[in-house]
Amino acid sequence: MTEGPGTREQRTGNRVRPGRGLRIRREVKIRALWIGVWLIYLSPPVHDLVDCRHTTVATVAGSLGLTVFVGAYLTLVFRHMGRPFSPRQATGLLAALGILALVLAYTLGGAWLGLFVYLSVACGVSLPVRAACWAVPATAVVMYLVGLHTDEGVAGNLLVLVVLIGFAMVGVGQLVRTTVELRKARATVAQLAANEERLRLARDLHDLLGHSLSLITLKSELAGRMLPGHPGKAAQQVADIEQVSRQALVDVREAVTGYRRPRLAVELAGAQVALNAAGVVAELPAEPGLAGVPEETESALAWTLREAVTNVVRHSGADRCLVQLAHRQTLDGPVVELSVEDNGSGGSGSGPGNGLTGLTERLEKVGGTLEAGRVKRGFRLVARVPAGTRRT
């Protein structure tokens, strides 16, 4: 969770989307596994080409056709899972796959009927549910009809597989689309939370300054009307304006100080939203339970939580985060302990970043301490502050 130079370069240069590190690596591994498993159905056509059972022209054409088929299949299925094609593009690629599977299987023999398995998978993943529900059986029927011409035994063996795999991929495709929509919804929730905070600040400032500015305007008009006939009364209005403006300045400073001194309950709610928006599974306490803890001490804990969650979201690449808040008894008296633990890398860089240095200074001002470092399965930050009034 430390911020090193490399991390700052990433933040200012190529920005990394929050919480994407482990998820990207996991998706790459899953897709690579899928590719490896499904390549088994390419072994019959490859073996058919290697055995030189056809003419040279047919072998070359079959090799080119198989290469194009595999490229179109991988492009359609695996790219479609993350960044879906338009309906027209998906239909065009499916049509190309269907034509290639039909021509190759019909002209080169039953060893090529396995291409219809890939076609069924592509239909299930890339088509809407209703369209896929008729496209998958249609693929099975076409495969069987071609098999009657080439190898009925192979066609019969593949018939059930084509149907079952196709409908299984319909469910997978629906799951992928739901996941994509969920990620979009999380991003929207995070944006709405930020907008709500801006609106709250604007509303509070309006409530603070609306009355004062109206009063200043009114008294300015009165002072203008009283001059030059009643300079004494005008001077009194000017004095009132000065007093109101000074009070307005105090109110604004108090409002800004209030926003710069966050409350832990608010930060817990914000942390939940931020972690969920980044795709991080979060466990947080529902209530801080800080009765009797000085406001300055609570503010230091709130800042600690904010910085820790920010580092989890931006730099750690974690997909799980545990936040715990506990009251403990030590030799120096009762303390409140806040711990934030994730299963990520802890960010890049070998030394403490500016964020952790600032947190250490904040905690020291209220008599607290900060510990941060790697644990067995990630990174852990622990802040401890006195539970009662700070002793001098």
C-alpha cells in the first residue's frame, strides 16, 4: 500500500483503472485455459492435413481455411467477452464461421465436423439469448446433415455435444453480459457518490452564505441611500456589513475545516462504495463505536482509513479487503485500533510514500502510531490511537 515513484508515474502517466491488476491477470489465465481445452477439437482436422490424405491444393486450402476459422473464432469469442461487437459485426463473424465450417467439413470429410462445436460455442456466447436458442439447434442440424454426406458416425457422436455445449455457452454469455453491466453500475454508483458529496458541499455553503450575503446586499443599499444626507447612519450600516462579512468568513472556514476533518462513520460508508466500485470484496464494520473518543482522534482514524482504502483501490491490485476496528487495553492505557488488510501486492516502491508519511504525522499529533507492511497474503496497515482524552 506504499506509494513509490513507479506508482506516482503510473498515476500521472498511464493511469491504471482501480482494482484491475489481479482481475486482468485472472481473466488472461482463464482465457488461456479455455483456449487450451477447446484446441482438442482441432486435433482431427490437423491430423487429417498432416496425413496428406488430400491433394496439395486441398491441403493448402484446408490449412488456410482452418487458420482463418480459428482466428475468427478467437476474435469473436474472447474479445466479445470484454468488449462486445456490434450485432452486425457479430453476425458477420458468425456467418463467416458457419460458411467455413460447412465448406471445410463437406469437402474435406468427417474429421472436420468438430468445427461445428466451435460454431455452437460462438453462437452461445455472442448472440442474444433468444437468437442463440435457435442458432445452437440449427448448428447441430446442419452439422448432422453434413455428417450424413461425410461420416455419419462422427456426426452422431458430436450431435449431443454440439447442443449441450452451445446451450452451456448461452449461460456463460449471459453471465459475462451481466458482469459487464455490473461493472458499469459500480462505476456509476461511484460517480453518483462523488456528485452527491459535491452537491452536499454546495448546499451547505449556500445555506451558510445565503443569509449573510443577502444581509450584506441589503445594508449596502441602505448605506448608499443614506449618503450624503446621513453619514452617521451610513457609517453604522457599513460597520454592520463588516461584522456580517467577518462572521460569514468564520462560517466558511468552519465549514471547510469540517470537510477537511472527516468523521469515521462517513469514511466507512465511503470506503464501502469505493471498494465495491473497484470490484474489491470488502468487509467493514457497520458502526465505528467511538463514543468518548476526541474528535481530533476520530479525524486521524478517518484520514487513515481514507488513505488506506485509496491505496488499496489505486495501487495494490487486490480483490479482497478487510477493515477492522477494535478497542484494546495496553500498558499505556486503552487504545482504538484500526486495521486495513488486503490480498494485493502493496503497490510498487520500496519506501514509504507521502501518504503513509502524512498519516504517521497525523497520528503522532494525537499520540497514535502507524504500522504498515507486507503479510503472508498481502499488505496490512494498523493505526492505534488513545481511546480517551489525550494526556499531556
